[in-house]
Amino acid sequence: MKKGFLSFFLLTFFISCSYIIESKPILKQSELEKMILGRLDAEYVGTDNCLKKCHEKGNEHAKIADYFKKSVHAEQIDRNTYLPLVNCESCHGPGSIAVENIKEVNGKKQCDFESLINIKKLPAEAKNLICMKCHNSASVPNLALWRGSTHDLAGVACIDCHKLHQSPLQKVTHDEQINLCLSCHKKLISEIMSLSHHPLKEKKIVCTDCHNPHGSMTDRLLKKTTIRETCVSCHTEKGGPYVFEHADLMEDCTNCHVPHGSINDNLLTLRQPMLCLRCHEGHHSFRSTALSSTNKVKFYNRCTDCHLSIHGTDKPSGRTTTLPKNQGRMLR
């Protein structure tokens, strides 16, 4: 009984394996697009036929066609046929039905655009699949970490940021980037508009100088491995290495600083000296004769009046009552 069961199991297993490894052709992209469109009778007619029928000179969509011709998409040419690899139908699906049913509306030609793929009505994942069929991680390494990234999980579509028909430029310009990012990240507006802030609104830096919107291996989509590495890529003078380091600052700059903006000077999370006294509570105190001998009154001056090299120093301050010999105190 056991031998019969084992033989049956092995036979089933091998049949299943042979079925899995059997070579099966995948449907062509054109066939899949017909299925999405819901019209299997539609055919591809080419960009030139679309432009001649509807997007002619003087038409309201002529500018869109002109933008496309000048874009990086139109520059992709097949080496064998010398035909463009990307055209209107690459995104909008087969256009034969659209150009066959052209009619005049208010004296202007208008194609049957409802027979094309309505990208705006597709969910974000479907919109991105249209782009990803060309812009995959193999051709664009920047997209290797897109799947499962913060923006992907939030339902952000490629065309939410990349406005393909507004100009020949397919990427967001530096001047437009801050407004684009803040349209979703509204909580950062108050920080960027604070008295002390990184020069984002002055457009000296942009969001993508620190963040990779397409995905990252680090927290908050940072380009670098750590927060400190991200900061010292610009603030190189703070990076060290130093003989005497401020240990907490060497690990994470956000222990003391707010990255986008703060109401305190130098992007500090808290005003001095309270910021320093969170860790250095017992320093700079004296016994008052007017008070009980157990009470201590602290000098609430700015720590950086004396300690300028707060990120680290190579100069020892000598022996003190509170520090071991030759330990630096980041003085002037």
C-alpha cells in the first residue's frame, strides 16, 4: 500500500514539474493592451496616422504632439527598422478605432478617444505597469527599489510626478520640484518656512539632493546609507574624523538638528543651553551661599560661547576635575 502511494506521489510530482518547466509563449504586449482596452478588434496604426487624422497642425492637441517629438521618448529608435520604439500607442493602446470614427466638434476634428486606454481612470498600479514595461529595473537602475517603496505602497503613480504632455522635458525641473513634493508632504511646509531652514524655498537645494523618490534601502528614502552620511555629503567640515568626537553627533545629526527647518537657530531641535543640558546635566553649576548647600544653580548661557567645536576637535583641553587627562572638551 505504501509503495503504491509513493509511486503515485512521485508520478504526480514529475508530471507537475514537467508542466511547470514546459515552454509556454507569453502574450505579446500588444495583445495585453487590447485586453485592457476591451476591444480585441482594434489594431495599431502608428503615430503618423494618428497625427495625420487628428493631431494636425492648428489642432488643440498639436502642441502635445510637438512636445512628444522633442522628448526623449521619441528619440528611442529601433536599430533594425529605424522606427521609433515608443509612440502614442505605446501608452494609449491601439488607435485604429479612434481614427476611424473621427468627427467634428465645434468645427474641430476629434477622434474617438473613448476607444483608447483611459489612463486617468486606471488605478495607480495599472498606470505604473504601462511605464514599467519599458522603464524596468534592468533598463533603469534607479527603479530597482521601487516595488514596495514608500511611494509605491502609498499608491503614487508615475504620471503623478512626471507630466509627459506639458513640455518636452519628461522630468520635474528643480524649480517645480519643491511645489510638487509639498503638494503631498504638507506637514513640511511650516518647517521649510521657519526662520532657520535649509535653502529649499530659495531653490539652492532640492528634495532629491537627499531623498530618492523611487525607493531606497534606508529610512525616509535617503540616498545615503545613514543620516550622518547624508548630512556630511554637504557639511563636510562636520564629518571628521576627530581625535575627540561628540559621540551622539557622530551617530545621528537629528539628535540635535531638524533637517528641514526649525524655529531655533542652526536648525536646532531645542534652544541652548537646554539642548546641551539634556545630556550634560551636571556641568557648570555652583553652590549658592544664599541657598541650601544641597541646591545648585546653573549658568544658563549659550554653551557655544566657549565650546565652538561641538562636533569634534583634535585639541585636548588638559586635566580637569571632571574629565580624565588629555580628554578634549571642544573648546576654542
